[in-house]
Amino acid sequence: MLVSAKDMLNKARDGKYAVGQFNINNLEWTKAILLTAQEQNSPVILGVSEGAGKYMCGYKTVVGMVNGMIDSLGITVPVALHLDHGTFEGAKACINAGFSSIMFDGSHLPFEENFAKTTALVNTCDVLGLSLEAEVGAIGGEEDGVVGAGECADPEECKKIADLGVTMLAAGIGNIHGKYPANWPGLSFETLEAIKAKVGDMPLVLHGGTGIPDDMIKKAISLGVAKINVNTECQLVFQEATRKYIEAGKDLEGKGFDPRKLLAPGFEAIKAKVKEKMEIFGSVGKA
């Protein structure tokens, strides 16, 4: 059964570890992440961007697939199904479809509009027992066609949004989505410390987890980050394993063309990457 991310993130904050949000893109992704979470006895958040939701034939399809897998695979660790970088309309659609956690990303809107729309969702999510993530200061890189430079959030604005009663807050601290450029200056820990001082106990979220050095990840966790998002990294290892399989000509041997065989190396690569991330984040054995 799907759960809100609230309890798992409060425990992570208190225990000084982070729960990974691993974005799902299809059946292989979902199955690999759920099985790894169960094997590692780790709580997990499955992230779904609006683009991925559309690709997988809508939010109801995603909810049906995830619930079916939790049941048939015997998953007992806490699993939250979370809308990633949702619009206001997307948030409403996911609430109706049965998601257990929602991110409304109003960071590109004027602050007053972000504040007003987040306020409306706080009340709805509260009543329904869903967790809600808000964002202040756009995360850089490309996310569903929106490109941001990795700005740092204003700690005062973070406090205003946190005070609305959201479950968790994503604040830009120089992080970006996708691959990091060679001249990336690194995370702004000064910003993170200033935000933490303003928002107190609020679990913080680090987007763009792919490519941030492990020591920076661990420092961010020590400063209040309780949720870290990973997507690109799983895509890259899936692509690499699939390429190796085809370049080795294995798709031409016997029934190597069978999608179950063709996609198996990529599936295993995702499992290995998720396990590695859970170990770095410190969530292994914390279910």
C-alpha cells in the first residue's frame, strides 16, 4: 500500500540520512527500484514527472502498475508515489488518480502566485493525508523542457512557504538536473545553512542528485537534506548496459531479441545503481 512520504522523511531528518526519490519511466524501472528497496530494507519514493506520466499512459495507469507490483512482489517497505515538478493542474490530476505524495513546483511563477497555489494544495493534501513538496528558487538544467541555471533560493521566501505547512521543501542551492558541466561551482552550503536556520525542522529536498560528489551529498544530509532525487543516473546506466548487450551481438543469439532478455541488463544496472545510492544516502535497513 502506498504511503505519504511524511513519516519516512521525518525519520530520515532525525536519523541524519536521506530517502532516495528514484524517478520511474516504465515497468522495468519501477520493478527494479521496488525490488531493490525491499532487498535493502529501505523506504523509497517513486518519482513521476508529468512527461513520464504522459508516456506511461496517464497517472491512473501508473497508480495501477505500482499498486499491482507492490502486491504481487510482496513489497513491505514504505513506498510513496510522488509527482515530480508538478503544475497546479498536474497536482490535482495526481491527487485524483491516487498518488500518495505531490510536488507542486511554482518556483518559476511570481512568488505571490507560488505562495497562493501552494496554500490551496496544503489544505487539500492535509485532509487527504498526502505529503506535499514545494519549491523555491528554480533548480537548474532541463526538466521537461524547462531550463534553469541553478539559482539559489531566498531563505526568507523559503520560510514563508515552509510556514504554510508543506511536508518538505526543495530549495535551489546551485544544483541542476542532468549532467553537471565541468565548470560547475558546486553546491552553495552557505545558502543551505541559511535556509535551514529559517525553516527549522522542515525536511529539505535536493534535486539533481546525479553527478553531485558523494562528500557533498553527505554534507547536505548533515545540514538537513532528507530527500534526494535521482533520475539521469539510472537512465545513463540503463542506456550503457543496453548498448553493451547490443554491441556484443547478444540480441542476435537465440532468443536474445526477446524484450525480457534485451532489457534485462539495463534492469540489473538500475538495481545496482539504486543500491549504491541507498548506501550513500544511508537509508539501507531504515524501513
